[in-house]
Amino acid sequence: MPSPSQIEDNGCGIDDAIKERILNPFFSTKITKSNIGLGLTISNKIIEEFNGTLSFMSETCKGTTFIVDLPEKDPPRV
């Protein structure tokens, strides 16, 4: 079984008040015409199609770590 991939930053973290919504379609904390809030939703859907999971850990003012865990050989669910 392969190890999960982790992507982390040292930014401002994700506020507890919005953690449950960040994977929702069209949710964004950025107010611009080019940010439509689909990036994490699409990423999560692709990972789920391959029987994987997308999770994260975040601390305000310390950063966020996203964890992508994919099985070794399971085919996509269609």
C-alpha cells in the first residue's frame, strides 16, 4: 500500500468556521470573478473516482496540510 501524498503550506490556515464547507461546490473565500470555488470540489471528485480520499489538517496562523490517499490498483468508479 503506497503512502498518502501530502501537500502543505505555512499560510494563514483554514478557519474552523469554514472547514466543513471547503469541499462544497462554489465555495470560495476569495472575492474575484476568476475564483469560482470549484478547485477543491473537482479535485475531491477525481480522487473519489479512483477510490481515494482527500482530507486535510489545518491550524489558524500555522498552515494547512492536504492528504491525498489513493489505493494502489483499484479501477475508477463510474
